Amino acid sequence: MQPRPPAEGRDAAASSDVTMRAEMLTYSRSRGLFAGISLEGSTLRQDNGGNQRLYGRKVSAEDIIRKGATPVPPSGQQMIALLNRKSPKNLSDPESLK
């Protein structure tokens, strides 16, 4: 009985960056044994400096989003109006959601 040659492995992957503009395609072909690990992750953080430049004062993301503590700046009003027009609406009786 002759030994079998090592198994061939092929792998393909596609990925992009956060703006969905960069296309990253990979292909690999290997022989033999492979063991590996992939640790991927991302975080979402507020940009305090950006918030201060946009709103003209120090304001947290929580104050902007959850508390509505500051009005939408003029530069963002057109985008907010578009999102409000295109977003699905819940037309249910509010009492039925309790």
C-alpha cells in the first residue's frame, strides 16, 4: 500500500473596508497540514474632537443621540430629513406596543 499524497487545500475570501470601497480578494492553495486562528473585530467609538468641531462645543455622543441635548447642525439637516423620509414608520397604535 502506497501512502497517499497530502491533501490539497484551497481557500478564497473577499473583504472590504468600512467605507465599502476597497475590494480585497485572496486565494490560497496549500499542501499538507494547516492549523490557524483568525481573530477579527472592530470597535465603534465617539470622536470627541469631531463632535466639538461640528457642534461648536464639547458634547458627548450620548447627549446627541439618546438625550437630544443639541439640535441637528445646519450641515446635517438635509441628511436627517432624507433619513426621516426613507425610514420605515411604525403605524401601529402605540398602546398595542405595550
